[in-house]
Amino acid sequence: TIGRDRSILSSSLQWVVTAYALTSDCFLLLFGRLADLCGRKSAFICGSVWLIGWSVACGLARNDIELFVFRALAGMGPSATVPAAIGILAKTFRHGHARTVAFATLQAGAPLGSAFGCVLGGVVTQYVPLESWRAMFFILAGLGVAVLVMALLVYPKDEPSTEVCRRVDWVGALLITGGLVLFTFCMGQGGIAPWGWAPGYIIALLVISVAFMISFVFREYYVEKCLSLPPLMRLDLWRRSGGQFAAIQVIAFLVNGAFSTWSYWATLYYQDYLGLTPIQTMLRLLPMSAAGLTVNVVFTLIAAHVPGQIIIMLGCIGTGLANLLFAVIKTNVVFWGFGFPAAILSVWGADFIMSGGSVFTAHVAMPHEQSLAGGVFNTVNQVGSTCSFHQHGCCARCDCHKYTAGPLLHGYRVAQWTAFAFAMGGLVLSVVCLRGVGILQADRSPESRGKRERIEKGRKSVAGANAG
């Protein structure tokens, strides 16, 4: 309805989403670090107030330029609240099964929010006659106020950071944030430009974004090793647990991208190809929410008993099968044949990855870097979603031009086949790189490992003394 009411071209309409992603995805590292240093409750409150204000502004936007700018500014709110919330959970629930339940509950908020958003969006779009999109932004602001009040009442008070040096590497923050912003912009613009990523300015900005991100890595090494100062992100985070932290980030990147591709192109298939109404489309996607709640309950039951490698592999297989079902879907088959199992499997797979990855990340990170580590994990997931969304869309548009009969459906299938390849890539990495990962909720932080080594050394000393 935004495109119809504001006369926005369909090729530009996706900037309503992309503008938000530019900031919500790209400031997570910086705000995660600030939350660890300055207080997680304070960061959450500030982010909530910021989101509420700019959501109201979006509802009052007079043209498409204002709407895109306000959406970009609004995205900075969640980039502060998400890592802050992760840090608060990690500090409150420090060990074992309680932490697993806490993070699974956090991830269960996604399917609940999706179900509520689908129902609300479908109803408002169907029954609010004029500019229903404005009402959605005002409703979002109202929900933000409710969350803000609960945070003020429930969240524990901030405690001073345990780090001796509370310095922020602003140069590193500029490099990684700028690199991610330019990269996300190139993905978005390349997905709608007439020649894809061929225009010179897109190639130039993409090269600059990669250069910024590579420079960030060298900058962090220099700050930590040469200047002996705290970097924005310690590079040894990626090597923890024998490099399995890095492997899980790549797997999450691939699988979340495959899931986002499935949900987007499945919506287009129902609405644009089958010609269903928003309410009818919402009903076909609603099983995702029930499946999401179920899988998080299942995760809390099996996380303490099933090896993490098996859980992550099941996640890759689930989302991959959803992509496969829509890649070979028969248009004359009822919803229960392809649509229903795909809706269940898609979120089943993605939530196993999100819950498992969140728990693993929390147990790898040290207490004073929980929000930063949560920011890293969510940045990887969101960038994976943005990158695959536009890449798979470009593949679909390019390939469907070869077909005169049913090009729309063929384009949808190409996107799903590409996403299926992403999910299978995650499965291969799970098999190869996660051997011996053990139970996900086991504590793997350097602090914990140091304690275990000291205990073991003490035991050996006592044994040696007794033998003597």
C-alpha cells in the first residue's frame, strides 16, 4: 500500500526495507561495544526511545525520500536494543540450562512477532481504506512504548564495566560501520538497478566497502598487539573453540540467507503468481509461527543431551528442504502438499541455527563482551539475509528472461534453487567444521578455560605430592 499511496515505483519500494537494514544491521558492533562499556539497560532504553521517535516520523512522512531517511534513522534503535538485550540475558543467566532456556525464549519472540505482524498487517491492509501503512508505523511506536516501560521496570540496574580501560576504538568503528553500510547499499542498489551490479559506481563502492572491512581487521590487530589498547572487537573471538565460533557464524550467514529468501519469494508466489489477498497469504504463512514456537521448546529439551553438530545440521537440512519444495512446487497441488511442509521446515531449520548459535556465542564470549559478541552474531545473520535476498533476486530476474512461458514462476524457482545451495553449503560446513563441538551450552570462554586449567594443574600437583 505504500507504493500505491505514495506513487513509489516498485523498483524503489524495497528501500523501505533496505534503508532500515543499512543502520539496524551495520551499527550492531559499535552499539554492542558501547552497551558493554556504558551499561546495557541504558543502551536498551536509549535505543527504544530512538526507535519510537523515528517510527512516528515514518508515519508522518510526506514523500518517499522522507520515508526512506526516517526508516534509516529508525534502524539505529534496534541496533542498540538487540545486543543490549543479549548482554542482559547472558549476565542474568550465567550457566547451564537456564541460559539455554533464556536464549530460546528470546528467539521464540521472532515467530511470535511474525505471527502478530502477519495478522495485524493483513487485517490493517485489508480493512483500513486509506494509507494503512501509516497506521502500521504508529502501532509499531505504541508497541515500542510498551517495551520501554517494561524495560524500565524489569531490567536490572547497570553495573560498572569490569574492563580497566574503557576506551572505544572510534577509527575501527568508522571502518567496520562504513564498510557494512556501503556493502548493504551495494547489495540493495544492485538488486534494483537496470544492469544489476554492472554500473561503475556500484562496483567502486563495493570495492571500497571490502577495503574498509579488511582495513578494520588490520586496525584491530594493530590496536591490540602494537598499542596494547582494547580494540572494538578482539580478533581472537573468531578463533575460540578451535575456530568453531567462526564456522557457526558462516553457517548462520548461509542458512539465515536461505530462510529469508524462502519467506520473501514464497510471499511473492502467493500474492503475485497465485493472486491471493493479503489475508489469504497471511494464513498460508501462519504455520511458521507455530513451528517457531515449537522448535524453541524442543531446543530447550534437547540442547543438554544432543551434540551441537547434530542440532546445527538439522537446521541446515530443514531450511534447505523448504527451499527445495518451492523450487519444484506444482501450482496445481493444494497448499498441504508443498506450502504447509515448507512453512514448517523453513522456520524449523532457521530457529535451530539461531537458538543454537546464540547459546554457543554466549558461552564462547567473556562476561564483559557479551553484547559485542551478540552484535557480531546478529550482524552476520542480518548481512546474510540482506546479501542473499538481493543476490537470489538478481539470479531470478536474470534467468527468467530466457523463458517466454511462465517466466515469473521460473524466476521464483531459480531464487529457491540458489537458496537451497546456500543451505547445503551450511550443511557441508557443519559436517566438516563442527566435529567434536559437543553440547552447545557448555562454557567455552577463555575465562572458563583458564579456571579449568588451573583446577587441573592443582589436581596434578596434589597427585604428585601424594605419590611422593
